[in-house]
Amino acid sequence: MKQIMLGNQAFAQGAYEAGVGFISSYPGTPSTEISEYAANYSEIDVQWAPNEKVALESAVGASMGGMRAMSCMKHVGLNVAADPLFTSAYIGVNAGLVVIVADDPGCHSSQNEQDSRYYAMAAGLPMVEPSDSTEARDFVKAAYALSEKYNTPVLIRSNTRLGHSRGIVDAMDRTEAPLREYVKNTQAHVMMPAMAVRAHVVLENRINQIKADGCDLNRIEMRSEKVGVITSGVAYQYVREAMPEASILKLGLVFPLDEKIIREFAEKVETLYVIEELEPIFEMQIRAMGIELKGKELFTIQGEYSANMLKEALTGEKTEFTTPGAIPARPPIMCPGCPHRGVYYLLSKHKYTVCGDIGCYTLGALAPLAAMDTCLCMGASIPMAGGMEKARGSEFAKKLVAVIGDSTFLHSGMTGLLNLIYNGSTCTVMILDNSTTGMTGHQDNPATGKNAKGNEAPAVDLEALVRAIGVKRVRTVDPFDLPGMEAALKEESACGELSVIISKRACALIDKTKKPLYESTDKCRNCGMCMRLGCPAILKLEKGVKIVPNMCAGCGLCASVCPFDAIAEVMKK
């Protein structure tokens, strides 16, 4: 039956049709929805893991146990999973194992633009790259065939546009993949040095064999002999639109490259272009074959491509657009009623140095709160604060705070906290517990009490966990109690020893309890204190402010910061 599917939904459909039995992932835009859609299939055991490393290790275990397995993550998540990824290439598979990694050209929701094709090259793992929803489904099935034929994990490269664009997919029935027998094989599965050396030889021979065999996912589309383009993935769609007369070699298998078909295509065209988003990975390899081409001297390494950008690069003609007028900038902002807002207001008010982390709370770096000093990667806030304390001294640590979300703390924050305990740090750590993995769309995690299927699961007690690690000073505070949070922050940061404050209040988008609304009264003196909260429900007027009723979540923070009692609860009628 034909359906219109997101690329990420099509990946999940491909997993279902391929007989996949196990998926373990960590949510990260633009890959999150793959696992969410897959969770709708009763035949697939879908799990949210605490982090990408654990997710991939779980999938490797399922594959070794004889079940087709998958792990999905964003590009920076593959950094976290790199350790098992590289060694899984040595171990191989029992049942098929596929890892879907979603790149993010343009940094729509990421801290960098790294190109995951480098991982395929470095690890010696085959990688395929679809260009639309239909191929997303088809390439998953092809990846499992490759995986089991060559005894290797297979990478599938996606990106933001593929994952979040829709296309027509002819959905098919599931083909069950029988559970394969598990056979103990120490030589293949235990990577001690002697075994690993032999496995590396096998890996290199495998890649050479895949090169020699070729792949039907690569195809030549001959049109004009004057111009030819080698491309892959979503860039193929841009090329078709921008250069409709050009001949195209569309690479479906993006590592290892099929030198034979590349040479065959290059000989058929007068001028050869290589068009690829991000790094010049095809270009470097094809130039090394001695083939003349035009590539990154024309097309940028940074950001996303588009048909118009390609036209401009090739012809110098800029496409003009007519717009009705300038659209006001609307940067991302924390929602009305966000439990993180009051925390950042206090950190900014008292001029703390704040080491930040990855999540909704990263938005605390933006004006008017402007409370965050650093944001590096998942879990980095805590060890960075420890390092900063060692550089600046214990007095500096009294105004030094690391902030981290509940999901991020469970992802990679616990080891950082252990590091602070072990090495005698005295700064303050704030765990912003909003009872969800918010930034990626409210996925569950080990602290929420539900699993990826929405079923009840054990919920870790963060305060008990922090105490068990060895932190002596731990307290849990409601961030809507602004005076209480302010007192806790002052006491813990001045105590001269490591302390943890857990700011506990559910995300405003999942907290269904009714709250009072607040309105501005004639007491307002236009001082602007409430505007410092950066709440989108508060509008600045020529005289005073207005609180938008259908946006206000009734958190009461604006009333707490107003020095003139000009904000009051709406009277119930």
C-alpha cells in the first residue's frame, strides 16, 4: 500500500520489512523519529538507551545473539559510540547489524557539521546513502543483505532534509528473519591483541572484496555527454533540479567507492563535477584515481546545498526572490512556564560562571538571560567546571556552576561527577530535572518511569543516585519557588565543598496540571524586571507590559521578580 512517509518513518518501515527484531538508540535530532516510528511495530523490541555507546553495544549483542539489530543516532552521537563501532568492524556479525547516523548540514540542531562518511573510512565499514523516502526503506533492506553477505556492520548515512522530508513509499509486508544459532567463537568475538591483528586483515580483505564485487545501489543516468556529475544522497535531488540535462553517477554505496563504475562514467563525459554536501570525501578519493574533476573550488564545504545554490555556483546567476517584506527574527526560546527559566534568571542575576550542556536548557545562553558561558558536548558541563576550578582556584569555584539536564546527566554526566568527587572539586552542579528528554521531542529516559514503548519501567531516583556516587551535599528544589532556589544556590555555592542542586519540575509541555494565570495591573512602573525573564508570554507595550492569557502557563515567576507587586493572579469568575 502506498503511503506518504517521512524519511525517518521510511527507515523504520524498512527495518520492519527486513525482519529486524531489536533497535536500541538514543534520541538526537535529526534521527529521533526512526526509533519512535519503529516502536509502533509490536514485532520490534525498541529501546531508548542511556547513551549512544550503550545503544550500539546493545545492538551488537543482539546481532551476536542471532537477531537482526539496528542502532540509530545523530552524527555527534556516533562520536560517543565510536569505541564499539570501530571494534564491531573487527568482530563482524551473526545476524545483520545496521547503524543509521544522521548528519546535520547547516547545524539546524547540532553543535557541529561533521561528516559521518569519515567514520566509514576510518572504521572500514560499508556505508550506503539514500536520497529519498523510498530509498530510505529500500536501502535498509539492502544494508541487511550486505551485512550478512560480508559479515560486517553497515552504516546508513541520513541527514536533516532526508529524515524530515516526505515521499511516497509502497509499504510491504514483513519478511521474518529467523533467529540465527549462537555459536561461541572466542577467536572472532574476543578482541585481545592477537585476535585483533588477525581480524584487521579480515576487515581489509572484506572491504577490497566489496569494492571488487560492485554494488547495484550505484547507477549511471546518461543524458548529455558534455557534463557529468558524481553525487549521492539528498544532493542528487538538487543536481536533478539544477542540472536537468547533466548525466549523473548516483552513488548509493558511498564507502567503499566502486572505482570501476567511476572510471566508466568519467570516460563518458567531457566535464566532470563532484557535488557532495560537507567534506570533499568523494573528491579526494576520485582525484587520487587520477581523474580530473571540478569540486569544492566551486561548491562550499559549509552548510546545506540547494538547487539554487548549485545554479549560482555553476553559472554565476543569482536567483531573485520576491518577498512581501522582512520577517522579524524569531530565535528559539524557552517555552512559557519552562522550569529552567527561573534557574537561569538567578544565575544571570548573581553573575555566576556557568558551564552549560546539551538540551533545552542550552537556550539559557541567549538574551535576555545570557546566563551560560560554555556548551561543548553531552556531559561536558561537569568536567569542564572541574577543570575551570583547577585553573582559577577555589574562590572562583564559589561562583562556578555546572548545569545539566536529567537525560544528559544519565547519558554522560555521572562519570563527570565522579571525577569531581575523586579530584576534590568544590563547585556546584545543578541537575535540571524536567522529567523528559525535551529538546528532541519528549522521549523517555531511565528517570521518567516509562520505556520507548510507553510501558512502565523502573525510574532512577536522581537524588539517591547522586548520594550513592558520593556527593554529601544534595538537595532538591522546585525552580518555581524562586526565593527557595535563590537561597539554595547561595548556600551551596558558598559552602566550600562539592554540592548538587536538583531543580525538579516537569516540562511545561507535559505538565497537565491547571495553573493560575497572571495579569499586569495599574501598579506597573515600566521597570522591565519581568522582561529579563525572556518569557514569550510577556509583551512589552509602550506603557507597561501585557501577559498573553493563551500563552501564560501560570508559573508565577514574573510575579516573583516584580518589585512593585504589579503582577497578580487573575481573579476567578
